[in-house]
Amino acid sequence: MKKISIFLLVPFFGFVNVLSGQENTGSYSTILKNETPNFATFSTDGKYIAAGVYGAIRIWETGTEKFKDYKTNLKNETPLFVCFSPNDKYMAAGVYGAVRVWELHTNSFTDYEVKLKNETPNGVCFSPNGEHMAAGIYGAVRVWDLKSGAFTDYPTRLRNETPKHVSFSADSQFIAAGVYGEVRTWNISEM
């Protein structure tokens, strides 16, 4: 009997332990009750949290239920990846045919077109200095100059692959992406 009671108590206390760490959790509702956002991120100052939801990017004020939706190109698309600019003034995500950059607290946005009209870019990121933005597109990593809108494509090893994650170095001089069989870096200082 002693073995049975110990056997039953261990899972119970393990379950209680899991629940006891949840009293400080927050919850931010999505557009649809049964949807799971693909990605969530905090702003650099921690005041906001953003996620791709059905047909929009939703940005909540942390610790509150207040939010604003920033619409995507298509009503039924859920962005795979979202990111804040280093100064928290902009939010970017891949949408159908472009990378869309919204100016926060307004309704204005700019679309940065990609190679194929029916492609949705994957990993999107801003450079730490806020001057560039990069995304994985079909066959390349595309880096845009945010002031001029000009871009440069850095080809991947295979012409038909789309890098899923892209990142800048801390000095904003290099980009890195996982491509077929390797992690590849490119120097963008001569852009």
C-alpha cells in the first residue's frame, strides 16, 4: 500500500508544481479562438508584444488587454514571423508578395516587393543600426536600404531555396542565413 500511495502522490505533486508557476502568466487573445500565432516577440523597450494572427499583426500593450491590428495583404494570411525595428517605431512581417513595414500607432505602411508575386518571405529582420531590413526570399536573401527602398539580393547556394531565418551582425555589416548544407554570411557594407 505504501508503494501505491507514493506512486500516486508523485504525479499529483508534479502536476501541482507545474500549475504553481502559472500565477504570473499573461494572456493576449487572438482574432480567432482556435488559432495559434506562429511567432511572438517583445518590443525592445518591453512595452509591447506582437504576433502574427489571422489576417494581421496584432500588437498588445504588455500587461493590458489593449491591442491594435495591422492588416496584411490577404484576409486569410497569418504572418510567419514579425519583428520590431530597433527604435520600436516600426513593425515588419512577410506578407503575400512583399515585406510590409507598418509605422506603429498609425495606419501607414510600406510594402517592399519580393521576386515572386505569390511568395511570402520568411525570416524578416532589421539591422541593429536601423538602416536596413533583410528577408529570405526565393533563391536569395534580399537586403533593403530603408531610406531609398533600393535592394540587393545575396544568392543562396540553390536557386530554388528560401532561407527561413536571417539575422544581422551586431555591427550591421554582415547578414547570415541557413542555406542548404551550411550557414552562409554576406558582407553588406558595400551596398
